[in-house]
Amino acid sequence: MILYAQLGCYLYPVKMLLRCTILLFCAVMGSGVAPISENVRIRLQGTTDGLDSRGEGFAALTEHVALWNGDDASLPAPDLLALAKNASEFRGALFNIFGVVELSTQLDTPWNGIAELFVRAESGTLFGVYLVGEQIPRVGATLRAPAVFYKTMEIAGSDGQLRSYPTFVTASVVVATPALPDVTQKMFLLIPALLFVSGILYIVVKNKNKQPPRNRERVHSSDVIEAAKETATQLPDNASDALAAMYEEDELI
């Protein structure tokens, strides 16, 4: 018994080192998404469904997905209803998740660098995603990524009812999102229209400036002086009488 125990003490680290070497080799060779190891599966055994909590199993999955460096389109899409009913049977399984990000929050210490997302699938069902990494998809973006199923969480809604949400863990480096946000795409579509309108305005202003000036009769200063003298001689010297005369002239006109 002692011999086997001693052998076990030596063999277990050797197995662990071998598994780590294999995972490291896969990461270097670009194998993409690797399934969870036996050690991760053991650490997942203490996971409790329903509770909004994170423990040893969660830490194991976040460490595992941090080694991913590619995509795997051959992974199946998750049956969210089946996962919600039989979470323990699918825990640690790999899926290809897809949906639109509805909510995004950063986790507090000790889970810094991990975001909690709620994603709406095409069927309308919401599911949770823990995203390891700095690149976080914005709310409203389409998210597609390989992910490992973690557990279900029960969260009370605004009506007070508990709802169960399947939850996955993945890494930001394997998330496929649109290259440009919708707002940026719309701005790029507006640029040609703005250039077209600016070109039309430039042509109109340029043609307007080329129009020949209108022929205007020249008014000589001598004519103005003579007219002023005639008007001045016709008005009375008294101010009130002059105003009255000017008023009468305006009525005649």
C-alpha cells in the first residue's frame, strides 16, 4: 500500500505534466479549441447549478479557455432547453454559440479581466457567457464563438420569477464579431453621399460666380449735388414748415 501510494504521488504529477505539455503543444501548433482535460473535469465536479456563484470549476474553465487560439466550426450548436434541464450531463462539453449581446458587465476581484455577457439566441432564448480577455463585444453586436458549457444560473426577473440560464465560458481571442460596429458602417455609407452633395454645391457656387455683372446706370456725383440743391431750395427755412412740406410731398407721391 505504501509503495503504491508513493508511486501514486510520483505518477500523478507526471500525468499532470504530460497533460500540460500536450495542451501547450496544441496551443503552439495552432490546434485551436481543445476539449477539457481530466483534471478540469474533476475540478468541475463541485459545481452547483442554479446559484449565481463562481468557484473552483469556474476557475478551471477560465484557465482552460485561456489556452485557446483558434476556432472550430465543426462544433455543434447547443440545445439550450436540454442544457437547462440536464446541466450535469453536458457540463464541460464544447459547443458553437451564436447570438446578439444584450448585456455586458465586468466581474469584480478576483475575476478581473472576465466579462459576464447575456446573449440572445436566434430562438429568442437568453444564455450567459463568461468571456476571458480584454476585447469585449459591444451591446448589440453579433457574437459567435466556441465555448465550453459551465452550468445553469437561476436569476430573478423584474416580475420576481426565477429563470434558468445556460452559461458558457469562452475566450475573447476566439470570438468572431463584425469588424465594424453598425454606427461606423452607416457613417461609411454616408461619406459618398456627403461628397456628392458637396460636389454639387461647389459647381453651383462656381457657376454663380461666373455670371456677368448686371448693367447699372452710373450716378454722377454732380447730379446728386444738383438734386440736393434743388430740394434744399424748395424747403422752407422753418423746421416745422419744412417737415410739413416733406409730408405733403410724400402724400403726393
